[in-house]
Amino acid sequence: MGHLFEGTWRDEDHFPTDSDGRFVRKSASFRNQVLADGSTPYTPEAGRYHLYVSYACPWAHRTLIARALLGLQDAISISVCHPLMLENGWVFSEGKAEIADSVNGIDYLHQLYSKADPSYTGRATVPVLWDKKTGTLVNNESRDILRMFTTQFRELWTRKVELAPADLLGQIDETAASFYNEVNNGVYRSGFARTQDAYESAVTELFGALDHWEQHLSTQRFLVGNQFTEADLCLFPTLLRFDPVYVTHFKCNIRRLVDYPNLWAYTRDIFQMPGVAETCSFEHIKRHYYGSHESVNPFRIVPLGPHLDHAAPHGRESLS
């Protein structure tokens, strides 16, 4: 997991941990906002913004699903990197990337960060929302990008799907925040732990949270207000990757997702929504995790299983 130091790329195969061996995720650095009221230099315009993503990354996946559900494909173009993140980080070059960078012609994502800030120090992560008009990086925080898509880009939607109703925003944010550390980041805290205590603490919290949400989803179809919202978009990408990757690669193996009847059916329910399956690439997901983290999987062997049927009936319509 390399990083930029004052605009220069450094390749280092390690993950940031504290003195107790606990994985520490760094905060996003670019937090500018696209606002429809014109109060920032960035206003929603068709064709103005470009989204850099990885099919493997759960954070980027949130934004891809929102783009699909809201019908923003024609308004916001995308580049999709190669599944492996090796010595130069995410790869967007022609002939290697799934969808090469047609806007800036970069080979590696870190070049985009250096272009936006020649003295930038930090990791080069996806998703990235890029402004073609001003030629700069607007935002690299998935929650911000998701909220902009679901509120500020309303006039560009071609599908009227309310993912962030005004009367539920507080509850959506509270819910998404409540499982971020234990679930979304919890799988990484488990997998990148460098001591037994750090691992056991993270994985115990993870499964305690999964137990809670299993019970929560036993009486309602979705997380908030019994309608599909941003909160579900924040949980789904982690659950989708759970059995294929996190159970084995990150040692999150107290239980599998398929051992949770409600969480597993909930995952299938979302997967089967129109437009969602097209954003899901298990090939990219498995190749990335098992092939990119040499310190976790030094021989980069990718497991053949598990065989999961995401198209199986979920039966959750009765909870609506």
C-alpha cells in the first residue's frame, strides 16, 4: 500500500497501524462539495464530472451503485482501474484498466493526486470525483460523493429514486455511522491487524455488530424507514464481499454471511435490484484482495470458492 510524500510516490507494502498493532484508516483529504445552489465553484452539470473507481473497492462501489440507480451514467463518466493494486497503486492505463482514463490519460491514480496537488502527502484512494471544467480533484470521500449524487444531482437524474429523503437524512447518517467502525472498517481492522489482541478486538466487535443487524433486519426490509436508502448502500458492499473475501483473507470466520438468514437474504434483495448486479464484479473483488495484499497472502493464490447464488429468491417483499 504505497503513498505519496510531497508529490512523490513511495511504494511500501504495509498498512498503517498504531503502537498496539491496530489498523488505522486515514481520513479523506479532498472534501470540496458540488452544490446545486451555486454556493461553491462546483455546480452539477451534465458531462462535467468524472468518477474514478475500482470494481473491487467497497467504498467506490457505493458511488457506482448510486450512479446506476439514479440513472446518472450519461451525466457522469467513469474510469475503472485494473483489479490489482501493486507497487504503483491503482492502474488506469490503456490496455490494463477495465475502463482506461479518457480524461487525464494517467497510468496510475497517484498521478491524478499529484496533478491536483503537486505537494500532496497521503494515500491515493478511490473513489475520486474529478472536475473536468477546472481540472482538479473535487472529493475523494465516498460518503460525500454518495450524498452529492443523491441530493445535489437531482436535476440530472433519469430515474427518480429517493435514496436520501430529507425527512430521513438524520436517521440515515446516524445509521451509516453506527456500523462504519465495526463493520465497514471492521473487516479491515481484522485483516490488517498486526497483533493477536488487535485482531480479536476487531473481529469480536465485527460479529457483535452483524448479530445486531441480523436481528434488526428480521422485522423490516431495509435499514431505515423500511425503504431503500443511502444507509443500505453503505452496508451492502461490505456484505457482498464478506464470504468471497473477508471470511478467509481477513480471518473474519466466526460465522459466514450465509449463516445469517436475514443479512444474506437482504444482500440478495439489493443485488437483484435493477442496475445493481452490473456494478458487481466478483472477479475483480477476488483478484484484488487476494492478489494485492502480499503481506496477508504472499503467494497471491485466489480461492475458487465459495459458490453463492445471489439470484436465489430472497422473500423479503413481505417485510415492506
